[in-house]
Amino acid sequence: MKKIMGLLLTTLLVMSLFVGCGSKEKDAEPTGGNDSNQSSSEKDQGNKGDNSADKPKVGVTIYKFDDNFMTYTRNAMTSAAEGNAELVMNDSQNNQSVQNDQVDVMINKGVKALVINLVDPGAAPTIADKAKAADIPLIFVNKEYPEGTDKIDYDKVWYVGTQSKESGDIQGKLVAEAWKAHPEWDRNGDGVMQYVMLMGEPGHPDAEARTKYSVEYIKDEGIRVEELEKQTGMWDATKGKELMTTWLGKEGDKIEMVLCNNDGMALGVVEALKADGYFSDGKYMPVVGVDAIPEALDLIQQDIMLGTVLNDPLNQGRVSIEMAINSAAGKDVLDGLDFSLDETKAVRIPYQPITKDNLDLAKKAYGME
Ligand code: GAL
Ligand code: CA
């Protein structure tokens, strides 16, 4: 049995490696083709000299393509690279060893900078060692090395993301304010908020901080809470729906609030609630998320979701690529950018609270208007 499992695992790994290479080649080719045409004509007009220095090859990995928020960030990267860099884009399929191999391949292919969305945040030093050995600048994006990017032994490494705690604080504030304005949400009238918590990936700094600080903020507002259920839904709508369905079966009417570490899971939660008769005939459940993806904005517009926290994909995608291009050209990594580095070598893009009152702000950040 063990042997068969081993064989199966190996086969799966080999298959996923193939798929990984396939999607990379597919993505890399058209961009490469367009870019080389475009850059030669740009060169004729300009006086900048070396063509390859103008349009560096930048190697990108995304921890998995099948992630709502990272898809928006990835598209923002592609737009930012247009005319400025040739992107080699990899789907790491949620597998750190696949990602390690992708980095080796890209370094061998001569990329001039790396933009890495880690699978496992703890793998940052391993990737940094590879970049250091090849003397290639490295920008981590979205998943932060938990000990701090400044603790990595390489001078050409930086991070672009957010201040994770801020998203927890903002979500907590949103919930606390709404709870105080709606005494009827305390269904059993015990003066305590009975909540369930859907967490992102364990060990992900965003997931850990959102789980902790949202509830801390609510408590600091003088609201008493009771956690009925808490589990990871891995940022994923399908898993979110499964969890919520189970909890509705188990806890039923006891649940008074649903806190989700991201909107992806909140979408699944809403589906489970709808299947249980919520959001019609006056049956309501407050649900909050983080990211402000367009599907969630839609639910807020319809008074289904209570609110979310804007996690800005356009800026995170754009800034990571521009930092890669700058550092590849030997310029100051923040050249031409309106952001600064904190003491951990990180650019922190601010989060913003989003409710029905300011949906436009989020729509702009997602390029919807
Ligand atoms: C978070 C985001 C999640 C998920 C995760 C992936 O910042 O809120 O939805 O995309 O990043 O690392
Ligand atoms: Ca209660």
C-alpha cells in the first residue's frame, strides 16, 4: 500500500512539474514575441542604447494561479510589465518544491530579477540563497517571510505587501461598529457575540494577523465574544462553503457573526447561508471578509455581505514589477515610485475599510472603473 502511495505521489509530482513548465512556456512565449518586436522599434526611436537592458527578463512565480486575489495581482503585474519588461510567469501550484525548481530554471534562463509569491513563507531564505548565488535581485510579494525580510542574508532582497495587522484591525472595527448599531444581531440576547472564524493558510502572516487582531479589536471595543468554531478554509470558496454548511448543521441559530480572513471564503459562506434560507424573508447573517474582490463588492451592494477590507492588487502588482525593473537596471529600487521602505526592507500598501458607502474606492483599486 505504502509503495503504491509513493508511486502515485511521484507520478503526481512529475505531472505537476510538466504542467508547471507548460503553463510557463505558454505565458512566456506570446509576451516574449510581442516584446522583442516592440522593443526593437522603441530602440530605433530612443537613444537609450542596449535593448536588453531596456527590457529585462523578469521571472515571476505565483503560489497558485487558482487564487482569487492573486489572479488580480498577477494581471496587474502583466499590465505593469507591458512595454517595460518581459515576464516569465510560473504557476507554483501550491507546491514549494515545484517553485524551487521553477526558480532554478528561470535563473538558468538568465532572468535579470525575480518576483516571488512564495508557497511557504518560511522558504524565503532558500529562494534568497539561489538569487544570491546568481547575483539577481529578488522581490517577494504578498507572502512575507515571518521573521522579516531584513533578517534574510542578502542585500538585494525586498518585500512588497501590506501590514497584516492593519487588515485585522480594520475588519474588527467594521464589525464592532455594526454590532453596536444592531442590537438585534445578538439573537439569543446574552450580550455576547457568538462568532465563527474562517482562517486562511496556517502560517501565512496575513491569516495569523487577521484571525488574532480582528477579535482583539472587537474585544477592545468592550464587546464580549464567544468563538463557536474556528478552522482554516485555505482562502478558498469551496472550502468556505463546506465549513459553513457543517457549522450551520452543528450550531444552527447560535451563530451571530461570520469572520472570514478573505473574501474568497466569504463567497462560499454566503452560498452556504443562502442554501440554509438566509438573505431572504428577513433572515440575515453578518459576514465580513478581506480583499474587496469584485464578487464581494457585488454582495455588499446587495446588502448581503456587511463589508470587507481593501487589499490593493493593482499597486502590489505594479510596485513589485517596477522594483524588479529598477533593481535589474542597478537603479535605486524605489526609483520613480511613490512608496518608501520600512525598517524591514518592505513596501507596505495600505488597507482600507470598505462598506456600501465607499464601494467606488475598491472598484478603482481593482481597475473596474
Ligand atoms: C492574501 C489575500 C488572500 C490570498 C493570500 C494569498 O493577502 O487576502 O485572499 O490571496 O493573500 O497569499
Ligand atoms: Ca449572543
